[in-house]
Amino acid sequence: NAGVTQTPKFRILKIGQSMTLQCTQDMNHNYMYWYRQDPGMGLKLIYYSVGAGITDKGEVPNGYNVSRSTTEDFPLRLELAAPSQTSVYFCASSYTSWGEETQYFGPGTRLLVL
Amino acid sequence: QKEVEQDPGPLSVPEGAIVSLNCTYSNSAFQYFMWYRQYSRKGPELLMYTYSSGNKEDGRFTAQVDKSSKYISLFIRDSQPSDSATYLCAMRAIRLDGLTFGKGTHLIIQP
């Protein structure tokens, strides 16, 4: 299993441009999450999904959109990029069985908005 | 008051020392507590998972949760240079909900 994969690894955007951050997991997890991590800060939840077709806002959703058409994929869309969106973006997935649970994180996408 | 407080460090200790990392929180609804380790330019990886109050041990790592004080700890025994990383505490109220993270503590183990 590849686990959680994210593309691209690094991207530079100009202010006002848009892009999609890709996230794919091959563990058949129902739950998927997008976080952002600013320098010296913890991760903040942007959006999450409990299954295909179902998404909900997290703590910092403004400026982002998501969709979940399949169990495997959970892309994050940035419209009209702003310097405040410069950050490292992590995608994670989790399973729904009872007992101890684990959120598996991808390697991250570094985004610089200039 | 932030929901989760964690000293960012850096915390520098000699190899072999016992390390104590801590977080405090304000939301009494939190009942699932986790510690993640994050190496530079990598994604977080789960170290310890605890439900409600109590202790949990896994090898050199021990996690403690004191819900009455809203305080959680991670102890690392016989610390190794490979333990040098940022340690993030995380917690949630509802199972499988999004996590609320501390800022992370940057730990340096000196050989």
C-alpha cells in the first residue's frame, strides 16, 4: 500500500491564480481530512469528509473548496490564491472500525503564494 | 485562551535522558488524545493514542492524560538522537472528528 499520497510536493502560485491539491489514499478509509500547517504552528483543519459525496467545513475553510466523488480521492481547490494561503498542506485519512484509530498523514504539499 | 497550549521549545537534552513533553487544553469535551512525531519536511506520524484519562506505555514512550487538570504528557525514556523531531499533541471530542493540534515542541537529543 502507498498509504496517503499528495501531489504536487511544491508549488509557487501568483496572487489570484487557482490550483487543485491532489490527495489519494489506497487504504479504503472512509474519513479524509485536509489540514494546513503554518511555520511554528500546529495543524489546523480546513475541510473533512466522512465518505464519498459528504464534506464539511473545519476550523479554517475560507478560500478553499473540496469535493469527494470517490472513496480514494479528496482534492482541495484554492480559488484566487492569496499570500495568507502560503503554508504546508497535509491530507490525512482514517478508518471507522471500533477501537484504536489512527489518522494517516500524507507527505504534504508546500505552497508559496507570491 | 487557545484551545491547546504547547511550549514550542526548542528543548535540548543529552542522549539517554528522560524527556517530558506536555500540553494543556481548555475544552473539557476532549476525550481522545494523541501524540504525533513530525520530522522536518515530513507528515506527522502517530506515536501514542489514549482515550480518556490514564496512562499508556509503548516501548520507550509513555502517555499520560489527566482530564481533571486538562493536562497531557508524553515521556520518552532512554532518548536517542533519532528522537530529535517536533512532537505535536492532538485531541478531539468526537471519535473520527478533525483533530485540534498544539503548536508542537521541537526536541533535540544531543549525542
